[in-house]
Amino acid sequence: MTITQRRSREAMAQRVAADIEEGAYVNLGIGAPTLVANYLGDKEVFLHSENGVLGMGPSPAPGEEDDDLINAGKQHVTLLTGGAYFHHADSFSMMRGGHLDIAVLGAFQVSVNGDLANWHTGAEGSIPAVGGAMDLATGARQVFVMMDHLTKTGESKLVSKCTYPLTGIGCVSRIYTDLAVMDVTPAGLEVVEICAQITFQALQELSGVPVIDRSVKPG
């Protein structure tokens, strides 16, 4: 199936940023979720990193990197006025204590009931890297997942049941992919919007699991 005008990672990050409310305390996971910081604009959002930073800003301009100022993925970041450094034990206490409003994480798989697998595929030779993902998945009030809809081999990352080791159970609130935005609801995955030039039926086929069209009201 040919898919056109699917969202880029930058466009996905911009879409996630649009859903983050003023005053929120937010952790951006390693990889693509870090791009969200570049699209928050003038919103007062407090970005947290598990290595012990609160008040991160967007990526620094080329040549202005500070090697002492990095996020958990070892990427250079900036620090906004009022930002702070602290011990990573305090940072994990903040995560585990329910003080984060949103965690934006990548994923290998998300199940229809919101289970998350994002730290290990079980593949031979792969290096497991859970980091703070389990603490974020269970400690944040909402978990947004930002990921490609399909694997490189064309399989859906949305599954009826995760086959990879779990990061968290029933923790995902909303899923942002290059094809769609979906909410995890008690009834299943509800499509908020389709982001590519495909029909709902095509999205259903590509997803490989039942998805609900929000525009269709129950009879």
C-alpha cells in the first residue's frame, strides 16, 4: 500500500507539543521525543530530564553547545532562566512520586489496552537499555507515545498484546504516529486524526488491530 504525506518526526513533535498545556512538568524520552522541546514556543513548560535537570530549553545553536549541559540521551540542551541541576536520585524521586504531568516516550510496541514495550526487543545481540523508562511509564500522570506506525519491515507497532518485554502495563494515554493520533480508551484505540493521505479503512488495515473512528457515534 502506498502511503503519501505521512508526518515527519519534526511534524509529529510539533503535534505532540500542541497537546502540552501551559505549566506542565514534562519528561521527553530519548530519541525522537526530544524534538518536542523545539516546538513549545512561548508556553511555560518545565522540561525534566532523569539525569537531573529541570527547566530545559530547545537544542542549542551550532557552536553554542555546553558539554556540561546534556539530557539523558547525552544530547546537548539549553537551560532556561530559573532552570536547575540536581542529583539523579532526586530526579528519580520526582518521577516516582507522581510529580510529572506528562512523559513523552518512544516505543517498539503499544497494545490496544495501553501496555508499553520500549526498552528491549529480545533480538540477539541487542543491548537492553531501560534507563528511567519504567519509572516514567508508571510515575507520570499521562504517557504520550511518539513512534512510527510501522516497523522497517512494514509490521504494525500497534498490537493486541505486546510480545516484547514490558515497560509498563496500561500506562499509555495517547499515541502519535506518522499516520495517526489515537487515544487509548476502555473501548480500544480511538482515532483522533489521520495524518497521512489514507482512508480510515486503510489505516485500519495497516494498524493490524481494531481502531475506532471517533467521528462515528455509537447508535
